[in-house]
Amino acid sequence: MNTLLYRGHSYSQHTDRARKPAVQLTYRRHIYQARQANAQRAAVALKYRGVAYTH
């Protein structure tokens, strides 16, 4: 076991963690493009200390 030092305190490193299986990520173009289109259409109104800003 390794001893780790963080802000003056020593910690023991635990190496017996459970391994997670690898996950295959997929790219779904139509879902991504639909979400991007919806995000661009949404008008955002911001207000800070009584002053309104539009984006």
C-alpha cells in the first residue's frame, strides 16, 4: 500500500477497488442534432442585481 500525503495528513491508498466493465459509447447523430437545435431556439433571459440581460 502506498501512503499519500494531502495537506499535511497521510492517507493509505486502497488498491482493492472493484473493477467496472468497459462501456462502449455510441454516437447518435440525430439525437445530438435535435438537442443542439432545441438549445439554440431557447431564449435566455438573465437578470443580475435588477439589470436584465438577453442572450
